[in-house]
Amino acid sequence: MNNKFFLKLLQFAVIGVASAGVAFAQPGGGGGRGFGGGRGQASPPGPPAPVPPEVAIPRPTADEIVLMNADIKKFIESSPDKKLKEKYASLITVQPAHENSAIRPTGGGGGQHQGFVTTANTGDFDIIFLGDSITALWTTVQDGQGNEGGKAMFDKYFAGMKIVNFGIPGDSTQGVLWRLQNGEGQGHKPKAVMLLIGTNNGNTAEEIAEGVGADVFELRKDFPDAKILLMAIFPRGTGPSDSNRRKMDAVNKIIAKLDDQKHVFFMNINDKFLDASGGLIGFRTSDHLHPVPAGYEIWASAVAPILKSWTN
């Protein structure tokens, strides 16, 4: 076995989780659940949800792991520095892939969720806005910390449209998945869903993309006749070198593959939020994460014509 092939095997052997510090998409940009209740006490995570093949992470089977480890063992036995490789054998042994928390539905019975379930069953609406606090702030004049929300822009661009806002501060891909499976995906059937989720996940880019894919898969199952407007995760941080921004950019490249131009339509408007140096336009300077009214206007002007055409 040559070194090039050995390095390929190591791509499977080295398994880790990137969990760098993340500022949550909540009105205050940090801990707590922000305004309006939240998700309540978390329930134990459910089993991994189905993921569309376009975003699925390749995972070796048990038989493939056995074969690769046998090859690694042969390589070690024939290596000039056998003793060194034997010393660190545990680091170059292919292990079973760890579970992806982003696709295991997790949530609770918080007040906002229960209200959304009631709306799903009794409300008259054509469109669901689904996501975290960036979405929740669409219909908020001001949050609990004195920050302006997107209500003025919502009224300006979506007047006369039947929209419900199922955004919950601090939510993640697994939270949205749980909510859909526990009442928000049942009841009245919308004509369209706008989904923006993932910036709160502390997973790797590939894992977050699987989580977004699981949400889209669930939406397709729950609302087979609805069109899904899948938003690219918005830019964040103070500049292009921000680690979380780079990670979300990587997520967006993967979830763009979910666009089939039939049921799922991926939309990336992130360039409209950036100046020439990569600084944010229309976002709070306090957290470089949540849009201010100017940011909501950029968002609304891009999506309102599409949503209107889908519901007329």
C-alpha cells in the first residue's frame, strides 16, 4: 500500500467534531431564549432522521471499516518506522462514524411551540416562515433588549399575504425537525415555506448541511404540495476571516445541491449583505449576526415577489 492510498484511508480514520464558540441567533445574540418563551425543557434526542442523498456525509460500513483497518495493519507491518506507527496505532485506526446531533430531533413543549401547533391546526395561512430568531424577528417591532425587529419591513412587503411566523430564538436544525414532527408539520397545508436555519448549530459544516437536509426532507413529507424557499445561511461576524462565516459559507455550498427547481428552491442573497471589504450591511454592530430593518428590507425585497407568485 503506497503513502497516497494510506492518506486516503486516514480521511476516514480521523473523525472529529468542530464545535467552536457560536453566538446564537437570538435577539440578544447570546445565552437564554430571548423573547416570547422559547422551546421549554429539552426532550431526549430522537433517532437520526432521513437525509437527502445530495447532502449525506459518506460513512463507511462495518465491512468497509474492517477492510480499511486490515490494510492499515499491513502498512504498519511493512513500514520502516513500524515501532512509531504501532505506538500511535489508535490514531490511525478507522473508527465507526459518530452520530450527527444535527439530524436527531430535539426539543420541548415550550409556549411558542404549543402556540405554533394551535396555529398549524386552526390558522388560515398560505406561507410559513420557519427558523430561529432571525426569522422570529420578522414580526417583532422591538425585542427585549431594545433592538429593532423587521415588523416595519414585514408590513411593507408582505401586506395582504397570509403568513405565519414559526421562528423560535436559539433554534437549530434538530429543533426545527422536532417541532415539525410534533405538531407544526401537521394541520393546515401551506402553499410555501421559507426556511432559514443552521447558524446556531455547533456542528461541522457537513453535519449542519445534513441537518438542513433533514429539515427539507421532513417538510417535503409534511407538505408535499408546498414550494420550499431554502435560504442560504446569512453571513455573520466582522469580516471574511470570521470562522463561523467561513463555516456557514461551506454549509451553503452543500445545501445548494438540494435545489431541484420543482419543490425546493435555494436562494443565496448573501452578497447583498456585504460591502466591498466583506463587512456586513444591514446587521447589528453589537453581534454581527441579527439583521436590523435595513437588512430585513434587503431580504424582503428579494423574496416577496417569489412568495407572492407562488401563492397567487
